[in-house]
Amino acid sequence: MFEFAWPLMFALLPLPWLLRLVLPVADSGEPALKVSFLSDLEGLARRRARANLPAWRQQAPFILLWLLLLIAAARPQWLGEPLPIAASGRDLLVAVDVSGSMDFPDMRWQNEEVSRLVLVQHLLGDFLERREGDRVGLILFGSQAYVQAPLTFDRRTVRVWLDEARIGIAGKNTAIGDAIGLALKRLRMRPAQSRVLILVTDGANNGGEIGPLTAARLAATEGVKIYTIGIGAVPEDSGTLGFLGINPSLDLDEPSLQAIADATGGKYFRARDSQELQAIKDMLDTLEPVTQQPTQARPAQALYHWPLAVALLLSMLLVVRELWPDNPLQRLFTKDLFLQSQLPDWRRRLNRLRLRRRR
């Protein structure tokens, strides 16, 4: 089926004529000739002296050129028959804690000490990019929860948003219940067998409007499966101390994270170092895809280059006519067959007018 993607472009068709009415007449640079009988000539022609449009034969190439440009700008395209596109996979939301404790540098990545958030960005970013066929999204939470990236097939963009997450962007506290509630709101319209939430945190719930266990029970009724990941080194094994000499890993509420996973049919993982987090990522990769309702798409073949090519060719012909007036093509269109009949001599008309006035 043929159609124009932007048909409103044809509303610009009268633009050249409107500009001719609005803009002043261009100065030709030639001196004006004043004659005493100009008023007689105006009366003879029964009109006021004004700038006239060229003859239709002179205007036609420019009208055709303008019409071709408008057709190309309207994006003509040929739409094929609708084709079904099978969509399989899961609707996967990742909720990442960005509270102040995630900045604690007790993890190692490539023989360097890094913060917990940096390690999550490296490993979960790779995990998201490999989820081909899944819709993935990103939630960042601290004192409040925010959707950083909605569910989408554009895994690369979600990875970029995860890499750009910064500590404290959502507040200093940890609202685990709000993060689960926000994820539930986003997943409840998706197929029941494909709703998955991966929750990454290093602390206990100390903010928000809803408790994490209450939110987990609501998620269980909606068929949302939650995998919880508690991140942070073992306090006894870590030689790094936090503010006031306290290791933030002591705040990790493992029983609550385990209860959240059990209530929703998920699983709780403990990531004490990069090797364990890598193993968790590989285990999550084994999630089986679920066939979803297929979508349809119509292949579109762009055709704008054809009128654009014709307009370019016509422009070149007009340039040739202007630079080389005595060319074979010009002589073809200036034969007597196409020329307008010669107008009567204005001097004879002027003499007749004067004779009538004397009578």
C-alpha cells in the first residue's frame, strides 16, 4: 500500500505565492523610466501597473520543481503486508540500591578495590546486555524509588543508564518496599509467567511508605518473582572500615531478603565478592524464556529518493537553460508553435485613444 508518512507537508504548497504577496518586489538595479503618457497606458490596459506573474509556460518548471520537493519531503513509502514478529522472553526489571552505603569500597574488580555500586554496574550491565529477547528495565532506589529506564528491548540504553547511576541520586536511605511496589506497578500489565524483579541492596529497609514484606506479598499475588541479591564483603574479612569505624555490611538484613524471595517463589543470593556476583549472574542467565503474544510489523520501503532525483535533474536543466540559452533543448521550446502571439503595437493603440478624446 502506498502512503505518505508526513502528508501535512503538502500544506506548504501555496507558500511561494504567499511569499510573493508578502515580500516586497526585488529591485532589478535598473533605473526607472518615467514617461508622460504612463497614465494613458494604464487606462488602455484597464488596470494599474503592477508586477505580473510570468506566463504559464515560464512558471511550469518551477511549479513542478516545488511540487517534487514537497512530495519528497512528505516521505512517500510502500507498506508491505503485516508480518508477525514472535516475542519471547521475560519482562525483567532490575532494582539497584544507590544509597550512601553502596559507595563503600570493599569489593575487588580486576585486582582493584572498587565500590559496591561500581561492581554491580560492571556485572549486571553485562547481564542485561545478554538478555536477548527480554524486555529489561531499571529502577534506582534510595529514600525513594524511581524508574530510570522503562521496560524495553533496547538493552544497550538500559546498560548506559545503569552505568550513569550515581550514589545518593535517590536519597541516602534504603526504601526496599517502595522499590518492590514500583516494580509491581510496572509489571502487573505484563504476562503473568514473565514477570521478574532482581533486587540488589546492601542494607536494611529504613525508609519508604510500604514495608518490604507487605510489598512482597502483593507481588506474590500478582505473580511477580523476586530474586534478591545482598551485596557486601563479610565484615570479619574486610579490612576497610566505614564512617565512625563501622562496616556497612553489618546493616545487611539477610532474613528479610530471604523472606522476600521465598514469598514470591524467587531465590536469595549473597554476593561477598566479584566471583560470587559473577556466579549469581550466570545462574540468573538460566532463566527460561516464556513465549509472549506476537506483535505485527509492516515493512516500509522509502520512495522519497525518486521525486528528489527528478527535482535535481530538473534543476540542472534550468541551470543549463540559464547559462546556455542557445542550446538545442531551448530551441525546441521556443518554436512558433509554443510562442504567444505578438501583441499589437502600443503606439497604434495610443494614437486611437488620442483621436477618440479629440472627438
